[in-house]
Amino acid sequence: MTQAQSLSLNQFTHAVQAAVKSAVQKHPKFKVEPPQGVTFSFLIRGIPVPENLLANVTFGETQAFANELATQIGAQSGMAAASLGGQGAIHSVGGHIILGIPAVDQLQLKQ
């Protein structure tokens, strides 16, 4: 079993913001602003994507952007890529899409 990692919520939020900036540079169709908050649910930690943006991209492009986010979140936060499941996550419910990383069992967020 892997050792639990501790990461401050502030550090994680900054890592997500930096990851979004980097991913947007590599995937210019995703012109999203760095988020001011992070969505936490039992499935995913990530950012919401505006519906109008999703109307102009394929699922493959969306997965590639989510993968880039996960890679950059890992790099920016110091979390091991293996602990993120190796790829980005897409969560869709009620017409809303959230892109990010799968929930990490052994991650403890501190304030």
C-alpha cells in the first residue's frame, strides 16, 4: 500500500491553476481561465468546463486535455503520476463536465 501524501489545499489549488495554464497552451481549443476554486467529489478533483467550449471539441480532444491536466497537476503538486491513475478523468452529470484527476485514496488535504 502506498504511503499517504499530505498537500495543503492552497498548494493544490495553485498546482491546478498552473496545470490549467500549461494545458491551455498545449490545447488551444480549451480557452479556459485558471480556476479560482477546485471541485471535490467522491469521483474526481477538477475544474468545470464551460458548455459552449465543449460544443467545439471532440471527446478525444477533451480526454487529451484532461490527461494534460492530470500530468501537470502531478508535476506542479509533487504527487506521483502513478497515484493519479496515469490519466485525466472526465466526470459528466446533468449537462456539466468536470475535468481533472481521479480521487486519490491516500491524499490528505490540509488547510
